[in-house]
Amino acid sequence: MTPRDEYPARRALRVTDRPIRGRILRLSRAVPSGRTEDIELLHELFEARADERREVAALEVQGRAISYSELDGFANRLARHLWERGVRRGSRVGLLLRRSAEAYGAILAVLKAGAAYVPLDPAHTTDRTMYALEDSDAVALVTTPEFSHRYDGFDGAIVDLESDRDAIDAESPVRVPRDMSRVAAGDLCYVMYRPGDSAYPRGVLIEHKSACHLARTAGAAFGVRPWDRVYQGGSLCRDASVQEMWLAFHAGATLVVPAQSGGPLGPDLAARLSRARVTVLSCATASLAALSDDVSLLRLLILRGGRCPGDLVQRWARTDRRIVNTYGHTETTVVATHAELLPGAAITAGRPLPGSRVYILDGQLRCVPWGSLGQIGVGGPGVARGYLGLPADTRARFVRDPFSPCGDGRMYLTGDLGRIDPNGNLEVLGEIERWQRESLLPEGSRS
């Protein structure tokens, strides 16, 4: 029996008793996060900080500082150039670029133009690049001559940042008004292709309101400050890059982009972090375990995946450093829950970000009592629209959320096994399919 068979998506759900409602894990009150509460467009979060911190470095790329005003001006010029090349509200634009100042400007430009960006990995094959462009129905591709061999046959507009440089520079740097693009909070922000989904991965559809929810709530919960230097270590094609980028931009902090492109962070990361004076690092526990040296200026360490060995916490804990554990999926806009990790304390995935909800579900998608095993479901504003062009997969994993306060929300069925401990914290045990395959599930949890 597959996880999809075990957790049927279309079974009718009803909640009639208060004990069931009491099994929902959530934070009922939002955390204040500054003067951005009413902003529901991701690029406008950046613009709000750019107005306040014009000459502060938004990016430091390979040692070169780019201010908020400089990055905003480039993005405004490129957005107007994209309009001239046929990009409109609702369009999808591929980005085939190495990490650079222009790459981050291109992300902002696509959003300002009212479109959604589709990040493409420079390390992927031509077939995989073309698949993503065709599957996303991209109308344009922003790239450089380095990758000209990778998009032969693409019939959309090619925006070459080198050959089009004069035309882009000739555009006005004045901010693009919203009434020109007419983009709304429910419009697509980006399409992220999951990296482990075989040669033909699924594109996850993330809306502006979901990305803004991540930026505001994670930024407030993690306590990123304007003077922080946030490391951006992963590929722009991984959803972790969204968290790193917008933790920095939402706070008006500096995003530190290393010379290396993509790939594992590597054992020499500690030296690079120290040289770059990084204060905020987000990484997987395996990458952290590979580091042999401490990083003296690191004050906030964000771990991904929901699980972490206790000895790793003990090793990295300091009185002036926070270690935060997180759990989430691409389909829940990166982060759904977070927990403070302390030496000697129980390690959990914690509680949901404000506005989000976590459920532990049985085979009929009913909430189970705290302490019981079940599938982890996530509801709230971080839940994606679904999978691009895959209605059956979307129906199977994105279902109506009967526990939503408004009654019209949806939840994402993660396929992960978990439980809620006696203190109301989420414990993540791994993929249900692996537990079934290795016969690790208790008999009472298999139905």
C-alpha cells in the first residue's frame, strides 16, 4: 500500500467536537514584524526596506557591495525591459544565471513586472533546462552567453544580460508603480522545481502571499536584525535560498553571496564565514556537522530538516548564539515550524510559525491524540497553490482543511511521520514510505 492509498485525499472531513480541535498545533497570535504587516507582494517588502536603507549593502557578492538603492534601480530598469520583451502579469520567466548581483536583481525585476520567476540550475543538463522552460510555459528567459547552448529550441524571448546591457541601462530606474503591473497577492511569485523529483520534477506553485508570510513570520521568529550579515550558501533553485534571501531583505540586512556556486557547503565553510563576518547561517545538519571550526561572529544558526543530533547542539551552543531548528517543505513555502535548541533539552521541530497549523493525521485524515503517530499535515498561508500541470498530484497532496478558521483553507499532506509530544512540540520521524519499507511502523499505525 502506498502513502497515497493509505491517506486518501478526497475523503469527506468533518470536525464536530472540541477535543479534535484541541489536537491542532498552532500559535494563535501573530508576532509583530515591523512596518510590513499590510504588504502582500514580495518585491514590495524589498522596496519598503530600500526606502529606509538606501545606501546600506543589500548584497555582498564575492566581496563587492551592492546597496539597496542600486539593486532596486537595476531591477526597475530590467522590469521595464522585460515588459518591452512581452512579459506581463501572470507570465513565467526562466532565470538561467549563476549567483550574482544581476541574478538577484533579475528575481526582483520579474516580480516587479508582475510575473513569476522560474529558477533554473546552471548545473543541470540541457534536457532538464528545456523541460522546465516548456513545462512552466515560460515566455522569456533571462540568461548570459555562457549558457547559450543550453536553450536551443526555446521559442520565447531571450534577455541576455550582456548583449542587452545598453538597452537595460537606457530604461528608467524609477520604481515601477503597482498599477502598471496590476499584480495581486494571490498571483504566482515563483515556480520551484523540487531537486529530488527525478528527471522530470514537479513544479511547485508559490504565491506572493505565501512568500510574504514566510518573510514576515520567520524574520520575526528568528530575530534577524538590520545589522546582520546573512549567508546565502545554496543554489537559487533550492527553496532554502528563498528563506535566506528574504530573511535578509525583510530585515534590511546584507545577504552575503560567496564566490562558489551551488553544491555542498564544504569543510572550509567556517573559514569563509569568518572572513565574510557572517552572523546568520541557515544550513542542513550534515553541513554543520562537517565544520571543524567555530565561527565567532555567528549569532543565529538555523537548521533545516526538523531533526538534529544532540551532540551537534552541544558542540555549537554558546550563550550569545541562538540555534533554531526548522521543519517544512517546498510545498509549505520552506518553513512551517521552528524550535529553540538548547544543550541537554529535547530536540523537536517545535511549533508552527504564526498563522500556520500542524496536524497529525490517521489513515482517514482525522487528527489523532497527542503522542500518537500519524502523517504530518500543514495548513495556513504557507501552503502552495499546488503542482504545475499535475491536477491529480495536486488533489492527492493538497486537500481541504476542515480545521481552518475560515473553513475554506487547504492543507498539505507531507508524507512524513510524526507526533506531538506532551509539551505540544512536533517530532518528525521521517518519510512514512521509508518507515513502511523498513517495517519500522508499529502495527497500530499502519491502517
